[in-house]
Amino acid sequence: MTSSANTDAMPRPPRYDGAANRKRVLDAALKVFARVGFAGASVRMIAAEAGIEQGHLTYYFPSKMALWRGVVEAFAPEPLRRVKAALPASAGLDAASAARLVLPELLRCFADNSELTRLMLQELSVNSDRSAWLANHFAQPVWAAVQPLFQHLDEEGHLRGTPPELAYFTMIGSALVTFGNAELIHRFTTQDPLSRDAVEQAIEHIVGSLVSR
């Protein structure tokens, strides 16, 4: 018979925390999708990455597509949030100064979450229901927020005749390729594009290519 003293000394299992488990699943799903793509990923792989039973995972997300959308909905709003936070301070500035204030905030998001950047790079490279959903729920709102700034850049001659839409998507493409391919870049150059100095240097180069001095 176990004494009450010994029973009290036994470790208790951690309390069930649904929100924490859901975040754990989303973190694991982001890692797996970024590593092997949507087609290569499976619910079983994601459950293993999260360290939970597959049946437990499907309690939160009943399908792989639900997992994918959960990942995007959890992590993708940050760029738009940062842009909207930076825009008020740019009011009244000339276009070049406004761009140098607002656009780095947007581009740092791609470096800060390189796994999400890699996922977006994969999805936006193909035509699919996922890429269309990502464009509608992520790309379009961000473009709508910065479109007046790019039009301002165009009016002041900084884009040198490049249509604002093309200049914007060229900028986004540069960020996706640079920060979504960190391992590949490191393999070929021995440089870490996600180090703090490298991120700021890359952002300065990307924004500088838009804003003529």
C-alpha cells in the first residue's frame, strides 16, 4: 500500500492546455510544410513532429488542408499588422523617406519567419487552390495597404517608369527568394542570410533598388 506521503511526492501530469497544444501543432505543421511542401507532408508526419498522437491532432484539425490554412491564418497576418503600424508615422514624408520607414518593416517579417516565407514561396510558385487562397487572404491585403506608397514613389519618379504593381511584386519576390532559401544560400555562399547584419543589408539593397537616391 502506498503511503499518503509517497503519493503526495509523485509528480503530477501537466494540466491539459488546449490552446498550448493547438499552437504546438501549428508550429510543427509549419516546420513540416516548409521542409517538404504540402504534397510531401502528411498528418502523421506533423503529429510526430508535434509529439502527439495522430488522433489527438485531428481533434484540432480534421485534414491536412485544415492544418495548412490554420498555419497561414496563425502566422501570415503579421506583415500587414507591421505595415499598418508603420504607415501613420510616414504621413507627410516624401515618398523615398516613407518607403525607407515602412518597407523594411514589411520585409523583416519574411526574415523573422523564414519557414512561413519558404511555405509562401512554394505555394505562390504554382497554380492551385492554396495559392489562390494565399493571394486573396495574404498578398492582396498587404498590397492594398502599400499601394498608395508605391503610387507616390511612381509620381516622384523613383520607380523610373516601372509600374507600381510590378515594382512591388519584384520587391516581394526578392524577399521570398532571399529569406525563404536560407539553407541553399548558405550552401553556395557560406553566408547566413538570416543573421541580423545580413538581413538588414539585404533589406537595404532591396529597398534601395526601388528608391533612387
